[in-house]
Amino acid sequence: MGNNLKPIGVIDSGVGGLSMVFALDQLLPSEEIVYVADPLHFPYGEKNKNELIPIVSSLISFLTESLKVKLIITACGTISSNCLEELSTLFQVPFIGIIDPASNDAVKKTKTGKVVVLATSATIKSGTFRKHIQKINSAITVKEEAWPEFVDAIEKGLHQTEQWKQWIQNQLFRFQKENFDTIIMGCTHFALISSFFQDIAKTSFEIINPALSTAQEVKKYLEKTDLLNQSKLGSKRIFVRGNSTNIKKAIQNFSELQKIRPEVFPEMNQENKILYNSQRICTPASTPR
Ligand code: DGL
């Protein structure tokens, strides 16, 4: 098989990665996409790098060894901000994360020079978005906020209640008073609800959806490396490690993806050996808060 015909792998902890599958499907419909979601280890955003590397490595081994992907997109903000460098040394496959593309877009969009980053605790703790944005333009003010409870509400599909809408409105009002005009939805779960968020924010803010920024970056990369797949409409597959209830529900919001039947992440090979180490690696009790 020519390298350009190989699939693109996408990884995330839960429903949020669908934002990336959707963005890629819209921009690069010929590409084969394999998305691996890992609700078994959700939330990634409350774990540290040493916990995350083995968890994510098993997903990457599956994508590289079994499915021979040509590229892996770490749709997850937590992985992109904490683990990308180390994963690039552990695996031969190229990686594209969300930090660079989303930061570039935010810098282009802001008029007041003030950008908010909303993400998980682990992403905010790393300061990676702030460092990237200020590397591009050191004059930009960056406010970074972790909203872990809101991540959880989205994972469970509860974010559209009046209470959460009011809560979001209050936060936006606070940002507006401080003259922030651009918001990066710095975790996949927030990216997934970018338009819902834009509806609440009206025209007061530029909402940056990293999935859209990253899909553009992927296109440029595939063109540059001669890896574009232009053969036919590419298939989309979703593997789920853990309970697939939330993913199945979230897929229904995307008419283009509704026909996909999530598959179970493979645990055993024919000799009954664990292939990709998919037993729960972290217990909830061991995750730092
Ligand atoms: N996927 C994570 C991210 O984008 C958010 C959800 C989680 O904490 O696992 O950072």
C-alpha cells in the first residue's frame, strides 16, 4: 500500500475527539480516519505526564502496529501540551498536536492582544499554550483557566442546561470586562461545543476551535510530504476503550458521522495475550486532583 493510502490516527480520552474527526472529514474527505477514544482512562486532564505516557502509548502502538497509520493527531489538549515531545522520541510515526495551530490562529485573530485559554487542569498547569502564544508575540496577554467540571458536563452531555449556560455567560462577562476578545477552546471537549459556545458569546469573542486549526495544519503537512490520499471517499472508524455509551450518543449530533458503529478496542490476540495493555492503568483513587 502506498504511504498516502494509509489511515490517519486520532487519539483522545472521550467524546471530544469527534471534533477532530468531523473537522478532518470536512476538509479532507478522502482520508481514512481511525479515531481511538479512551473513556476507560477519562479524564486525562486530571493525570500527570508519567501516568499518561503508558496509557497513550498503548493506543499509539495499536494505531502504528495494527493499522499502520501514516500520521497521528493528538486531538487531546492534555496530551498535546504534556506528552508530545516524549511520544515523538518513543515512536517513529509523525505527530501533530493542537497547540501550535490553535495558538497561531488566536494570535492572528486577537485585536486587543488578550487571549483566554480554556482547558484541563493538566494543560493549564503545563503553561504550554501561553508559552507558544508568547513565543509568536510576546506582547500578548494570556489568561489560562482550567474548567474540569465543565469537561465532565460535556462528556455526559449535560452542558446545555440553563444552569451551565448562565455559568458560561458569567465567565464571558468577566473576560469581556478585562478586554479579552479571543478564546481558545483548548481541550477537545470544548472544541466539540465551539458553536454552542459561539452562540452564547455572540459577536463579542473570536472562538478558536483547535480541531479546525489543526485540520488545516494536517492538510498542509500531507501536501508538503506528498502523503495526501486523493483516491476515494475515505472510511472513518472509531475504536473505544471502555464504555462507549457517551460516544454513541455524541455521534448522533454529527449527521456525517452517524453511520459509524464504534468498535471495541482490541485487548487480546489469538494466543490470548494482552496486545495493547488495555487494562485500567490508573485507578480513579490514584489520580491527582
Ligand atoms: N481530552 C481532554 C483534553 O483535550 C479533555 C478531557 C479529559 O480530561 O480527558 O485535554
